[in-house]
Amino acid sequence: MAERIVISIGILLLIMGCSSSYQVKEMSVGIGAERSADLMVGTVLFDDEWTVPAGSIGCCWGDGGARSFVYDVPFPSKVVVAWYDMDTDLFRVGEAKIDNKTGYEFIKKMKPVIVRSTGEYSDYELPYLIVGMKRNGLIKVWISNSPADAIGRESLEIGSGMAQIKELPPEDER
């Protein structure tokens, strides 16, 4: 009987040790698009659990122009994004898989930056999760130690996916 309990505890510890849920105390989530794209982003859903607002996005591929802050969330393993391209009149929905282990490891090793516009040293080590969309449906996800141009900025691609063209929902469901 004692042997079964020891084996059960060992299996439980193994399962807990291999968990893919990495908790993040505080993180900024940025949403961006390729330059000159005029996208209306409606959904940015992480792991079918938590979302961030986006709205109208027109720039900052890789920098995350529209930013929101989240607290005490698990580092995501996927993101679902839905957007409407106002120039091409296309509605797209797609999913990008995220390597959450690599992203979490990046956060643990982050270094501070110098803000280029002010020259100030920023020792506030806040991770930036950035989701970028292109007109052709490409979705990319990066983790960074700064939202944009800073001295010492590091950025690592940790996910990608492709959105498909979908039919727009009926007017009364938008």
C-alpha cells in the first residue's frame, strides 16, 4: 500500500513538473500590423481563457502599437486573432501556436534597456508579448524586453500561424 502511495506521489510530481502552465505576474501585450495596413482587430484570445482589447491597428509590426497590461495570467501556448481589413474588405480569423516554454525562459533572463528618446535607464523588467498581423493572413508572436526602439532591446519570435478568409458575420451579430 505504501509503495502505491509513493508511486502515486511520484507520478503527480512528474506531471506537475512537466506542466506547460507558466504563470506571469505582469506583462504587456501589444498588437501590431504591417505598416500602412488598416485593420480592425476584434478578437485577441489567448488559450481560450483570457483576452486583450485591440481595435483599429495600422502600424508597428514587431513592436506592438496597441498595448494592454495583464496580471497573474498563464503564459499562453496559442492565440486566436480575428480582424477585418478595411482596405481589402476581407475578414480573417487565425490561430498561432506559441512556444510558451521558450517565452517564459526569455522572461526569466530579461535585461533592462535604455529608452532611446529620453536616454534614461529602465530597470523595470516588464515582458512584452507582441502579436503581429499581415494583410496576407500571417500571424507572428514575439516576446521582448521593450515595446520598440530601445538600446539593449531583445526580441525573440516564439510563435506563428496563418489566418483564413472568413465570411463576415451578419450585421446584427457584429
